[in-house]
Amino acid sequence: MHSVERIGRYRLERRLGAGAFGTVWLAHDDDLEAPVAVKVLAENWAHRLDVRERFLAEARLLRKAGSPRVVQVHDIGELPDGRPYFVMEYADAGTLADLLAEGALPVPEALRLTALAARSAHALHEAGIVHRDVKPSNVLLRTAPDGTRRVLLADLGLAKSLAQASGLTLAAGSEGYRPPEQAEPGAGIDARADVYSLGAVGYELVTGTVPAAPGKVVPPERLRPDLAPDVARTLMRALEPDRERRWPSAEELARELEDCAATAAAVRPRGWRAPGAGRPRGRRGRAAVLAAAVAVAAAAGVWLGVALWPGAPETSGASGAASGVRVVDATGRVAVRVPDGWGRQLRDSGWDPATLGLPAGHEPGLAVADDLTHWQDLGAGVDGVFVGLSEHGDVTARVAAVAHPGCHDDGGRAWADGRWHGRIRSWSGCPGGGLLTEAALTPAGAGGQPQVYVQVRREGGVDPTDGILRSLRVTQTR
């Protein structure tokens, strides 16, 4: 596919992304002089008639929706080898997942965008379609002629007509955004399944984290203390495990979110600073992504584990001790001890090593800090630790290439104990006066896997990095 320069009359420019069944390309329609997105069925599925039909069904459902709030399909065709493709409008401003690379959004903006996504879902529901996979990466942004951003729902690969959905027997959807009835074969679903997913999207935009499993969602105000009670209630009602207790429609959820957004815009908490304030939003360089490793992990779809409340000596996977607080990730493979006072909030469900420039995937990892909401903002005072495993690539080389603009590079040093050897790099004088340490560790024994990436942030005081690394425990299996 990489050697193809045109599909029909469309001239390919670059690949936008690839999924399980197809690849999306940015192309140019020379006749209409406009950019378009072209989705092509993957070669390895070309012989499967059922997959081909599902691929074409997505195009038909998008066309059926016929709404400016849903990605529009302009054309459909076949390649010479028989694989189908369809042509859609191009969303030039990225996705909500791209915005989340900066962490949580200002509350009014987060609510407004979620409300627009809810109105897009309502347009599908009015056309008799349930999406079944609403998540930030499927909510696209397109620049309108007046410079504002339009919100478009895309990727209807799992969508079904509401008539079919009432009798569905297969589980579907993405963890963190999937309602309980959609995870249970034979439960049947309706439009309220998308209401739950929209609630999860709003929760993530507001807190910077993906909600935990249904019924175990940490109230958003505990992750963002400045959050108004009406915002928290609106989101938690959307995330009700019992669909009878949720907002009855996406339209009603949209109205509530719009009311909350108007109130939040009028009464903004004094002294509140949005994570990343003062920096442009959008796609960022490697250094900034590293500083936001925790937020990026959440945006990539990993689950939020538990929150450690201020002053709590222990919780699920954590125990207090005189020498610090021990925390464990959700898989049980990663354990580390951090200083007392640092173990107030925990995200325990992993990371994507692609944030460090390593092969993408979902690997074990955790982040623990006194304030994870502002972890990605080097201008905020945060004491905490991020630990992520990587089974592939060269962590040492990636850490050696890191740069943190605005921080003074204090150089590096070798580090080793009986279990690990590696290298530590340190930065001081970061915005706000913070200190930053990053370590790349490799097992001392044969094999050299898994490697470990560690990031330590602190406001000042004695550097605890060596003690934290000595406390690190990694097992091969749970």
C-alpha cells in the first residue's frame, strides 16, 4: 500500500492512522481542490467477506446519519485488487485525544466540547444509530470558515442500528469508556450506552484521567478539587452503571453540560491555573510529552486505578511505613516506595512507551504523587514518581535524548545496585523552581528485559531518587 500514489482521483499525501481493519490517508481531491480522508480496507482482511461487509457498513451508516455533526462520506470505490475504500471529509484540527496530550482542559472548554460530542451522538441516535465506541480519539475537530472548531463523531466501525443493538450478543467498546451492559454479551444496548461513553469523555477532559471500571469511578472533584458540584453530579450521573439512572438521552446530557459550562465560565475559581497554561495546545515535542507521561498514558486509554486521599497511609496496593509509602500497579508487576506525603494520588494502570519514542503498546506502569492533576505542568509544584516498563527498544538511548526546555541540564551519572544498572539524568531550575530526575534501568542479569523508565519530580529538599530506585521491584509475571 505504501507504494500507491493515488486512489481513484485522490492523490495520497500521508498516512493519518491505521486500525485493526483499515488505514486512513490524507489525500487531495485535485478536481475539487480540497483535502479529504480516504479509508482503505487492510490487505490482510481483503479475503474476509464478513469484514468487508462491516467496512462498507461503516460508510453506509455515516452516510445515513447525514448530519454536519458526523463525519461526512463523499465517495466510495474499489482498488484494482478489489479492496473497498471510502472518502470522508478531513478533520484538520485533530481529535480530543490530541488535546488531552496537554492534560486536563479548562472546565468550561472541557464541558463545551463534551456537549458538542453529545449533540453529535444525538444526531446518530435520531438516525437510528448507536455508536458503541465513543472515546476521545473518535471525536474529531475541524476548523470552520469562521475559525471556530466543529466537533465531529467518526469511526462507526462498531456502530449498529438501534434495532439491531437491542439484540446484540457480542461485547464491544473500549475500556474506560464502555458501559457495563456493553461489556456483557446478550445484555442488549440502546442510546444510553453512548451517554455513558460521553460521560467518560467529559470526565477525562476535566480530570485528565480515564475513569475506572463502572461503579468504581473516583468522583472527579477528588482529582480536581476546584470542580463545581453541579459539574461532578452531571458527569457522575452519565457514568451510572445502571442505565435507568443515567441521563435519558445524549441531548439532555448536552443541555446539562452547556448549562454547567456557562456557569463555570462566569465563575472561574480564583487562582486556578489550567494544566499547561501559557503553552500552546496541540501536538508537542518529545520533551514535553515526557513531562506529561502520566497524562498521555491516560489519554491513550489506560485505566485510572485508585486515588490516595490526602494523609491516607494506605489503600488498595499501597501501605504506609515510616520509610515511606509502598505502591503497586494494577498488574502487580511494579512496586516502588515513595516518601511520605507523596503517596496521595495513584494511577496504576500502565502507559504507552511510545510517549518516550519506544515501540507503542500498553505496558505496566504507575504514577504516584501529591498532585497528579498538575503532573504535566513543570511550572506547578509536584512531588511524585512515574515508573513504566518497556519490553522493547532502548530506554537508555531515549532518556539520553531527552531535553526539557526551561530547565537546566545538570548532567548524568551511572547507577547500579545488585538488580539494576543504568543511568540517571537530572534537571534543576525548571519553571516554578522544580527539580526533575529521569532514569533508564536495565536488569543486571541476562536478557536485559524488561527495561524501566523512571521519572521523579520534586519541589526541593534532599534528592530521594537513589532510595526510590533501590526500592523498585519488578516481577516477570503477576
